Amino acid sequence: MFNPIRLELARKRRRMTARILSARAEVAPVTLSRITNGKQSPDERTLIRLAAALSYPKEFFCREEIDGIDVDAASFRSLKAMTATERDAALAAGSLAFELSDWVNDRFNLPPADLLDLSHERDPAAAARIIRQHWAIGEKPMGHFIKFLEAKGVRVFSLAENTKNVDAFSCWRNDEPFIFLNTFKTAERSRYDAAHELGHLILHRHGGPNQRNAEQEANSFASSFLMPRADVLSSIPRVHSLDQIIKAKKRWGVSAAALAYRLNKMALVSEWQYRSFVIQLNRNHSASEPDGMPAEQSHVWKTVLTELWKEGVSRNKIASELNLPLEEIDNLVFGLTSSTDAPPRSEGKPKLRMVE
């Protein structure tokens, strides 16, 4: 049976207004309204036109219910800057990720969630120390951060949103934590975004990410988690220049701006120095991160896709079983399926196990 919720999701994913969809599908606005509101089911010809206008398989619109993401339940780093259209498109991608995640969970045993609920902790820096102690990582810098999060049961997906207004967002679903990262950002920015969203997952699970001071708390958590105070003090006891910060930032895999901010909050850099560093960065490195690091990708998805292709399950097969456009899947898994149907290289022996 036709599912109008899926029609609305695809429309939002394509960033179309109802008027534009009506025109492109050659469906009268009043008819489209009745279809969207569930008062009328489209005939076969109308469904084909709607599917073609949205570039989705028509079977997608006849599947079971799909889980949506409430705006109040998702954390967006730049909610004020983005438009409603950009927000809805990102949330729609999240719903598609849920379907892909369920499909994978039926076939693989993924790491269970190992996140603490620290919503009672009022000091984000203290929460960062607590979760580091829980994970027994002490004060050392983080290596491959996405791989680490996935090992702790966080489901990490990519967002191919070609806009600076959508950084990242996160949410909980059925006791599974999800983080979505915009691949349009630099590697350093994505790492910080991931740590910021980890802060939301740990600090704001019950109160919601949109509560007062939530963004400030998540920022403080991310800064403390990625750049532990003791490690920063031992590595940079004194700051002389921006070049020193640019060289030092590699240790923690953060941007020069993020490290300068952390040093300022730790009183290792004065307000005057901090403003001067920011001005220099904006003047000399406004278009890119100085001495940037390579982008991180999902280790779980690389392993999953390798194992699936060993079983003869191609990317086209995955898209067909989910009735999704191939590019939507590719957009969610860091582009790991786009270049070839041959399995990508996996580092070492896969740790995931197929469900028997």
C-alpha cells in the first residue's frame, strides 16, 4: 500500500516544495495535497510520475512505516544558521540511515553502545574526564576518532550536504546512538563535530539537545575530550606564535582555531593573543585548514561492505533491497560504494561477524 509519509520524506530529501513537486510530476496541487494527507492513494501512472520527479524507485513509497526524527530530539550545531529546507533534508537522510542501519543489524553483530548517561553532571569538562576514565584512555590524544566511536557502539553516518550550514547532528533511537557528519567539512572540523555530538549524546539524552546552554556544554565537552588539560599543559606550557599552534594541533587532530580557543580557556593564551591568532587565521587560511589532515572514514562501513561483497552482495543489491537510490546509500557511508563494485581494502582482519 502507498505510504504518504515516505512521499513527504523523499520530497524533503530532494529539497522540493509541494508546488515544485506538483509541477514536475504533472500532478494537480489539490491532488498532491490529498495524496500527502492520506486522503487519496495515487493510481499507478501518478505514482510513476511522482517517483520519477523525485528520482526514487516507486517501490520506496509502498514500504512499511519509516522512523522520522523529531527536530527537538536531534542536535544541530548550527540550527540558527540553517534553513528549514536544509534541516528537513538532513533529518530525512537520518531516517534513511535508520533503514540502512536496521538492514545491517539483521546481518551483522555490531558493537553494542557503551556510552554513559552523564545528564546529571553539570561540568562538561568533568564529564569528558569521566567518560575517558570509563573507556580507559587516560589523557592520551585520540587517534582515528570515527573508528573509536564505532567501537563504542556509536552508529556514524555521513551527510553529503553541500552547505556550510549543516555541520552535524546526533540522536538516540532504540538505545542506539547515532552521529551524522557532513563530509563537506575539513577532517579537523568533522572530528570536533563528532566530539561535540558525543557530548550531546552523553549529556543531553533526557533533557534534549535544545535545552538551555546545551550547545555551550557540548562545545566545552568536545574541547576537553579531544584536548585533555594535562596533556595540553605538558605539550604546550608556553605559547609564542600561531606557527607553534599550527604545528602542535596535529597531536590532537583539531583545527588551529580550536586549539587556540582551548589554550585561551586554559589561560595559556591571553584574550589579546587569541584575537590576534583568529585574525591571522581568517586572513591567511580562510579557505582551508593550515596543514590539514586527511579525512576520516567509517571503519565499520568499510568492513561491512567488504564482507557483503564477499557474499556476492553488491551496492546495487543493497539499494534494490531497500528500494533506495544508489547515491543516497553512498551519501550515508562516506562514499565507500561510489567508485567501484569491487570490495574496498580493509585494514586487518574484520571484527564484525555475520548473523547466522
